[in-house]
Amino acid sequence: MNPNGFKIGNIQINPPLVLAPMAGISHLPFRRLIRKYGAPGLFFTEMLSARALPGEQFDWPGFVQCDEEEHPISYQIFASDPRDAEAATQKLCQGPVDIVDLNLSCPAPEIAKKRKAGAHLLNDLDMISRILRAMKSVSTVPVTAKIRLGKTADRGFLAELAAVFTENEVAAVTIHPRVTGEKLKRVSRWEYIGYMKEMMTVPVIGNGDVKTREDCLRMFSETGCDGVMIGRAAVQKPWIFSTINREGADITPEFLQKCYLEAVRLVSDYFEEPRFLGRIKEFTWYFSKNMKFGHHFASLIQNADSLTEVKGIVENKFQGSC
Ligand SMILES: Cc1cc2nc3c(=O)[nH]c(=O)nc-3n(C[C@H](O)[C@H](O)[C@H](O)COP(=O)(O)O)c2cc1C
């Protein structure tokens, strides 16, 4: 791990650790929680619809607001039409945005099948080029991309994709080395991160299955990547970025309860109740993995109907679940 981090364009990323874009999770209150326990060198927002983005307000609670303290931050968009991508990039560049990232990795049917965006675009290199060109034509900040491997794990295809990125002056690439249809349970194929690094002259961020400091150091040394992106493990352990940098926190049941309550407070202060509940339930699936009887705790939270009920469950059941 390079102690000086790395650069995307002129932006210094230090430490070279990145919070993954995660729909329903990487919202502002979650990023605040992460900051409280130790920030990465770069935050990502959850993926944002390029079509809907021009209607968003930077100074209003929602999808695009960010804190002054969370720079650098990369805003990720998904798009299937170059005109939408251009309008979204233009809008983002009017706000406090450091990097705009194009999602070429999401295989979820609502994005890939229905909207022909995300990982679906890996079937059409020409469309990727057109979208990147549209984004670059209006962007005042670096434009990056996050990819999966495509339909199959194929070095030839990755080389073609790397050429498209180079031609369109993409400033960095994140690679999550699973083929499009693969579930997150299957082990990611880190050898393709190393291969992408050989192909690109700009920074490559590796992603997939980093759960501990040791995994992170191993990803750096085995692949030669410039940065490591962490997703699910950062939801389970919002303190993970600080434990990679230095000694870990003492994880007692009291510590876990305090962290969970802090998440509840941050999310409920920011989102109105129906949206608050959805967000805290999503967070709880991952966070409850820290607890011995976490599944039971998570099931109770999934059935909660209000903030008061969530707090009651934490008060009565949390300690017994650790
Ligand atoms: C709940 C959830 C939501 C996700 N949403 C996005 C997204 O919005 N954009 C994206 O590029 N990847 C998304 N991903 C994929 C992650 O960014 C990451 O590539 C994947 O989880 C593998 O990294 P990990 O093993 O560190 O979790 C999501 C993953 C999860 C679990």
C-alpha cells in the first residue's frame, strides 16, 4: 500500500482506500458514519440515475447532497443514453463534485435488463465510447468508470475495454472482477485486477471480497493495484478504514450497540420515516453479521414499522444478540 496514496487527475487519494458505491447504502448519513470511525481516501455515492439527476438539488436532503468534510467524493451515474449522461455530468459539475464515475458494473435486472445500463453496456463498446465522450465533452472534473469482467472472463475483451478507456481519457478504472451474471457469493478473480493494471496507464482500483486489513494488503501486493475499494465489509464494520490504517478498535457488545445507535440516529435525522426504515433495514442485514444472534436481531428490525420500534428492539434485544 503506497503511503502517499495515488492521484486521479490532480486529486490526491490518501489513504488509497475507497468506499464502494452501494445503492441504498452509500448515502450521506452512512458516509457520515464512516467518517466518524475513520475515512477512506475517496468516497463514492450510490449509483444515481443520469436521467433523474438534473432534477436533484445539492442543498436538499436526497441523493446528491454531500458534506464539506467528505472530499474527495466521486458521484456515480448509470445511463444508457449519451444525452442523459451529458446532462447529468453537466449538472454534477455545477455542484461540489470531485469525480464523475460511469457505472459499467451493475448486473441488477432493473438497471441492466430494463434500463440497458450498468453491466449491460459491456455488450456494446461503441455505446460505452459514446457515453464517455458525451460525459467528457462537458466535464470539468475527472471521468472514471467501474466495471465487471463482462459476460465471460476474457483477457482479450478487457484489453479492448482498456483501449476504449484510454481513447476516451478515462482518469481511473475500478474493476470488480466477477463476470456479469455472478452472485457476490462467488469468489472474485483478483488476477484480472492485475491484468487491468498492466493494460492501463491511469490508476486502477481493485474491488471484491476485501474483508480485513490482511485481505486489503494482499490485494495491493498480488495485483499491483493503486487503490482498494471496499463495499460490504464497510457496512458490516464502518470502522474498517481505520483498522486498515492502524490498530483496530476493541469490538465489544457496547461498542457495537453504540455504533448501531449512531447509524440509527444519523439515518433517522436525515431521512423521513418511510425512507429511514428502508435504509436502516438494508444497513442492518450487513451490520448484524457482527453479532452472534444477528440473524434474529435483523429479522426483528425487518419487521419494525417506526423509529420508536427500532429503538425498542435495540434496547431489549441488542445485548442478548452479541
Ligand atoms: C447493497 C449493494 C449495493 C450496490 N450498489 C452498487 C452501485 O450502486 N454501484 C456499483 O457500481 N456497485 C454497486 N454494488 C457493488 C459494490 O460496489 C461492490 O462492487 C461489490 O459489493 C463487491 O465489493 P465487496 O466485496 O467489497 O462488497 C453494490 C453492492 C451491494 C452489496
